[in-house]
Amino acid sequence: VIDSTRDRAIFRVAYHAGLRASEVGLLELRDYDPRTERLSVTRLKGSHSGEHHLCREESRVLHAWLKVRGKLPGILFPSNRRQGIDRTTLAKLMMKYVAMAGIPRKLCHFHILKHSCGTHLLEKGFGIEQVQDWMGHVNVQSTLVYAKITNRRRQQMAEELKDTWR
């Protein structure tokens, strides 16, 4: 439901990189290397900063946004005041798009993108240490929040164990 080129890029990058709202506002054009399709991410709250490798969909929406934004140095995702987009604005955008998509309001906070990233990486079979690194967590306890057992995971485990337990 996201019709804005900028907002589509913001939400894609935030989700795939597991970014906090305040980290999105720190991104600058110089942080993006189009040759390697990598984004240098400055993490906050004591997390490890580092390079984020863009997936195909992130690259596509980021390229579309950069055509609109232009190549002038500065903030990658500026607000209307040409400053880095802030948490309050991102929260309002989240509420707008969640309402448009018919998603329950209880999930209406920007940080859900970071939680979804961690949960989805674990569901795809990546190990806890890999997800910890991807998310920039210093302490693995921060990553374990996303490792809750779900019915789908239980079913998958049951299928894998079916023929091995006697």
C-alpha cells in the first residue's frame, strides 16, 4: 500500500537491515555503495555498526528512490525539512500504512520491522549467532527475543524428528 517512492525504500531497508527508526534517519548517501550494493549502517544503543548487503528488492526500491532524490550529498531519507527523517515521522508513516493495509493497530510501531527481520531470519533457518551479527546485537540475549517457538516451528521440528526418534 506504500505509494511513496521514498517511503517504500525506507520501509524495505529498515525491515531487511533490521534498523531502528532513529538509525534510518542517520543514513546518508555516502553510506550507500551502488557498486557493491552495500549500505554502511550506524547502529545505536551499543549495537555493532557495519555493512548491510542489500537484497534485490532493497536495491530496486533504493535505486527508484535515488532517481527521485538525486545524487547530492546528504541525508539518504530526508524529511520535508531536509533533515534526517525522525522517529515521530516514521511512527506516523507506520500508522498511516498499517491502517491502509488493514493490519491490527497493536502492530503499529516502527520497531516491529526490526522484530520481524530477526524472527524471519530465524524462521529461514539461520543460526542465532548469524542473526545476532545481522542485527548488530552485542549480546545474544537481545537476539533470543526473536527465537520464540511458534506452532509452525514445532510442526517443522516434528516433521524432521518423525523418522529419527524411535
